[in-house]
Amino acid sequence: MFPALPLQNGAAGLLLVWLLFLLLFVALAYWVYKDAQRNSQHPAFLWAVVVFLAPLLGLVLYVLLGRNGGGRGGHPSGGV
């Protein structure tokens, strides 16, 4: 009657959703890694691992604790 949606195929739909979330987590970890290289005094790789393993909590922690305010940490907008 109607074509099957990917989520109605059971395992195939679940695999598709899992891969989309994995891609999202990798992209988010990559963004945090690149941002932490510029805006953080902490190791960028460790922030990327934290955000990959716990995306929502890790991102909140990175924004609150990991980023330096006021142009410190090698940020090109000038700093001490």
C-alpha cells in the first residue's frame, strides 16, 4: 500500500538511526576539539573524548568550564 519507511524495517531502521547519532557525536567531538585548540588551556583531545562519550553533559561542561573567556588561551583577539 504505502512504501515502508526506514524506521519500519526493524533492524535496518535501528542501524540507520544509530549511524546518524554516531555521525552527530563524531561531528560534535570534532568541533569541540578544534574549538578547544583555539579557546582552551586544557587538552583539546580530552575535551573531544568527553563530548563524544557524554554528548549533552560533555558539551555543557566544555562551554562552562573548558572555554576561556576574554581572549585568553591563544585566542587571536589579543590576550595576556
